[in-house]
Amino acid sequence: MPLTSRGFPLLLTFDLDGETMWTSRDATAAERPILLSQGAYGWKTGVPRILELLRRYDIRSTFFVPGMIVEQRPQVIESIVAAGHEIAHHSYSHAWIVNLTHDQEREEMEKASRRSAGQPQGSARLSRSGLRDQ
């Protein structure tokens, strides 16, 4: 585990929500290219820059990625895994959980888990889903 200059453990994680941050909350956002470009910045520009920084300092990290982004951007996911980082569960579509029924929330999490099963061996780790108790 990397340590800071003062000997403290260093843990970095990243959320790679992509366009789902907007489209999961408002379907009409898919028709707004300027808004979508904000989400695209992360996987187009942000990830390569972050990967280079992590490589430079020899740091391994975890990227929390919605299943939809895993499906849509496999080359980005492959670059993260190839650099030695972990891909972790971040729901399927990044739906606004507070608006979902218990069954819809469960389906959102399970759908993402099914998508993770198709990732390269050892690259996906399923985190706690956060399902609400009934």
C-alpha cells in the first residue's frame, strides 16, 4: 500500500460515471450534446491523465464504474485493468436510487453484477450494493 511522505496510507478511488450522471436522472439529457460532453470528458480525457499520474507515482487504485459505461466503453475499462487497477461495482445506469422501488434498486444492482461477470478475470470486485432494507 502506498504511503504518504509522513507514513500515512494513501487510498485513491475514482468514479467513472460518464454520461450516466445526467442521462439516468433526465432522459432528455441524451439530446443535449453540451451537457453530455461534460460526462464524456471523464472517459475521453480524464482517465488517460489519471492513469498516467498513477503510473508515475506507482499507485494502484479502484475505479467505480456503472455497468452501462463498462458496456459502452470497453476500451477504457481495458486500459484501466491493463494498468493494474481495479474496476468496482457502481450500479448499472447510475439511477437516482431514492426514486426507485426496492425491486427496481435490486434489479439495478443485479444487472450491473451480471455485466461485471464478463470482465477480464480478476478485474471486477463487487462492492456492497447499499440495498435498502424492506
